[in-house]
Amino acid sequence: MTGFSVLPFAEDSLNDESRWIGRARILGPPLTRLPTLTVGLLGVQVLWSVEMSYASPYLLSLGLSKPLMAAVFLAGPLSGLIVQPLIGVLADNSKSRFGRRRPLIGIGAALCCVATLLFGYTRPIAALFTTPGSSSHDSLTIWLAILSIYCIDFSINAVQALDRALLVDTLPPSDQPSGNAWAARMLAIGSVLGFFVGEIDLPQWLPFFGRAQLEDLAVIASLLLVFTHLLTSICVKERILVATDSRAKGLKQEIYDIWNTLTRLPRVIRQICYIQFFAWLAWFPVLFYTTVYIGELHIRVSPSPADDISAIILEEEATRLGARALFYSALVALAANIIMPFFVVRAKEEVAILTPLQPKKLWSERVQVHLATLWAFSLFIFAFCMAATFIVSSVGGATFIMSVTGFCWAIAQWAPFTLLAEAILSHPATDEETASIYLEDTRSNLRSRTDDDGQDADETRHLVDSDLEDPTYSRTASPEQEEDDGYPRIMISHEARVSQIDINASSAQISHDASPHRLKKNLNGLSSQAGAILGIHNMFIVVPQFLVTGLSSIIFAIFDPQKSVLHGHHPGNAIPVDGTISTSGDAMRRILDPAEDTSVKTGPNSIAIIFWLGGVAAAVAFVLCWRLARKLKRR
């Protein structure tokens, strides 16, 4: 999320007078550093679960029509498509004395907290301005609910993008797999936690928060979001971007730079984005329709209800079975996030001394695979599971398939972000890239670790006096004037290299020969633009959602014309695990329309058709990912 010069090109680097001060670090014991850095994603996931589980039924209970509800649910992809890239470039150029990410994380979390509380307490708040029970009260309640959902989506997408960028900024390439694995674990823990919290009768235990389940959930989710990000903001220290002499750019130029970045992405990053595009064409149907898919299988094999009460009971039982499958999937994802990092080869660390004698590999190292290979394997399993949904007809079989997708989901939440971070931080520059983007400073020389207390003092003085001029971190300083802060660097240029944390033992770098002309061009890299690139990457995740929604509408219109496209799950970039939604309204609709109930029992399973098409997209993603894995392993 860097300034509005999203990617520094050779000529741009020469005119940029930006300077950096301080170093990134995480307070606390080594064992707690990665959890502290990623715990904010746990709060994000819990809040996503609350919104995805309760937004749809709550809007329907307020009397909102389904076409209007579809427009409301466009907040998810719109926020991911617009907010994350823009917040990326804004944060990348931030010159706050508290860092580039943390101030905006605090603002975004505060706005999201207010919007979540508004969502939970729309009726009481509307009652402050209108008479309860009147038409004006109902209308105001609906508009407040819609406003809160849009505010939640836009703010939570910004917070999540900043959380990811903070991880990229703080960790070196060798620790990116571990950091992203912890991020995936936090998301999985948040999913499981959201499921259990949704199952508890909260008004009975927390009556002081409100009399409705949604009110209590809104308070709990808001508190978790604020507490987790407050912990991260206190314990994580960022590098500080000193005010530059460059002229600030306008919004038009910012948008142009985003487009310029998109068209000039390095090949590896571009391939990752393509893989994500096809993979998420398959993932979004799973996020939308898993509960309904399993519920319909249960209804197909169950006797027709004799009365209204039986119909409601059957529908609620079907929903619980779908929620149970999602819970199993969340448990599998959590287990995979804990176990699978041990089977992944760590990023190669360059060493100063190369010996011809290589130690014999341990048995644990022999079973390790490249992360891209593991990602490709998970996509293959995912494609197979999606194809199997077309022939499975039992609830048990469908539950097993969805549970297996938990493994695939764990890798999807971990592998692409790790590979993307490694590409941002350590992708080698080539001669072909000299005219566009340089990812690595080839001036790197062999350096030894020194004491960094002096730099910490510089950071402290900068926090007191923001006008301090420190030539050590000036881009215009000569290489002889540049002083190392005690940490080995991916890019030796102070404004290009990523801030690092000493989690593992330090490793030196191999020196590279470079011409003076090459040195002038490699003054900057992609590490400071991580936020903008992550935002562009997110665009390849949310755009498929528009396509899936349109495709689902066509399939439902052909095979199941009386089914709504939206089934109680809100679009987002995290799997919903709390599907315990009251569906009495849908049950009554089926009772009033026997023809629809007959189509459910005898007609083709339209959701299985969507899953099967998603499997085709996942197969394409597998082929692309396999090619990427072969390319990365040859490096």
C-alpha cells in the first residue's frame, strides 16, 4: 500500500527523495511474535461470520425484498474491488509518525465497530427518531441496516488489507510462510469461534447487552475486533516513512498508477493473480450455497411434512445439517493450518559461504514439498470434490466432501499470500525488467550483524521531532554513507528493503555484481508497495463473485426458477461457518407453494450444477498452479 506511485519504475526512483527511519519489530517473546502479528485476523473473521450468518435473515425479517437484498449484498465485492486497492496506495504513502499501517488500521477498526453496533441495534436506534411500529420506523430501520452493512464491508475490507500488508512489511521472505500460516490459523480459529458463539443462547448469559441474539453478537464481535487490533498495534512497531520532497499526486493520478501497476506486474505475481481468479470462481459457490446444498439433500430423502409445524422443523433440521458440515470443514481447516506448515520447504536463504559438502537430509525434510506444489495439490483435491457433488445424493457423503474442502480452504488462505509476499520481497530483477520494475537491489554486499541501538534511538527521536533529517536513511545518500541497522536485508537500499524482525537466526546475503547504471535503477523495490499489490491481488478474488452471481441467476432460472440466488450467506473473502439461520420464512414459502417443494424433491440439483462448473474452474487453476510450481522450483 504505497503512496500513489504504486510501483516505482527506474526513472521514478531517481526523483523520489523519500527517507526511512527505524526498523520493524514485534515486542514480546519469540514464541508470541507471529500470533501477535496476526491475531487481528481472528477478530476480522468473527465479525465476518456474524454478518454472513445474520445479514440475510435480518434484512428479510425487516421486510426487504430479495431483489433489493441482492443489491445490498453487492457491498462485499464492491468493497473488495474498490476499497482495498485505494486503501493500499493511501497507506503506502502515509507519513504518520506511528507508521503506515497501524493508524489506518485503528481508524478502520473503529468505523467497523460503530457500523457493527449499528447493525445489531438498528431497531432501538430507529426508535429514537420515530414511533416504534409505524411505517416510518420500519423504513428507517431498513435504511440503517443497509447503511451499516455497506459500512461494515467497506471498513472491514480496509482493515483486512492493512493486516495483510503489515505482515508483509514486518517479516522477511524466509518467515513469510510461517507468518501467513499463522494468519490462516487465526482465520480458522475465528471461524470455529464464530460457530460456537452463534450456537450459544447469548441473551440468557449476557442480558445486559440486549434481548436479541444479534445485539449480543454485535457487541462481542466489535469488542474482539478492537481488542485484537489494539494488541497488534501496541506490540508491532513499524518503519517510518519520513516526509518526501515529491509532489503529492491527485486521485486521478492515483487511479492511473493502480492501472499502471496492474499492467506491469512481474510475471510470478501476475500468474498468482490468474490462479486466484479461477480458484475463486470455484470457491464462491461453496461460500454461498453449502448449507442450502446439504439441506436440500436432506429434504429430498425426507418424507413430505404433514403440517406447517413439521415443515418448519424439517427446514431447521436441514439448516443445522448444513451448518454442521461447515463446522467440520472449519475444524479440518484449523488442523491443516497447524500441521501442513511442517511439510513445506522454507524459503531459500542465501548464505555467504557455500560448501561443497551438503549435510544429509533428515526424514522430515524428505517429505517436505514446495508451497506452490502443495497449493496445486489442494486445487486438484478441490476440483475433485466439486465434481463429486454432482453424483453424491446422501447427506453423509456431501458432509464428507465439504469437510475435505476444509483442507483446501486452509491452503487457499495461506499459500497464495505467502507466495505473493515472497514475490514482492525477493523476486530477482532481470535485464528485461530494467525498464519497468526492479524487485531486488543488486548492490547487496556481504554484511555482518551489528548493534542496532543507535537506530532505535533515531526512531525515538523521530517520534518526538518529525522534522529530523537523518542522512542515514536518505535515498540521496551514497552507498558509503549508508549504515546498516544490524539486520540482513533483501534490498540493501534503505527505502527499498522491507522492514524485518529478528525471529530466526540471521543470515547473510551473497553479494551481486552490478554496473553503476543498474545501481541507479535499483534504488527501490516492491516491498514498500506491498499494500497496493495486495489490493490488486484482491481484485482478482472479488471480480469472480460478480460472474458467479450472474451465472447462478441463469442456472437457477433454468433449473430452479423459484429459488433465490442468495441463500442467507453474505459475500466475503472468508468461509461462513455459522449457518444457524432461522428459515421459517422459506419453510412457509414452500408450504404455500407445493410446486416448488416438488421441484426440490424431483428436479435436478441446481446447486450441484454450479458446484460442478466450479470444479472445472478449479481444474484450470490447478493446471496454472502446477506450471507456477515447476517454474518456482527451478529457481
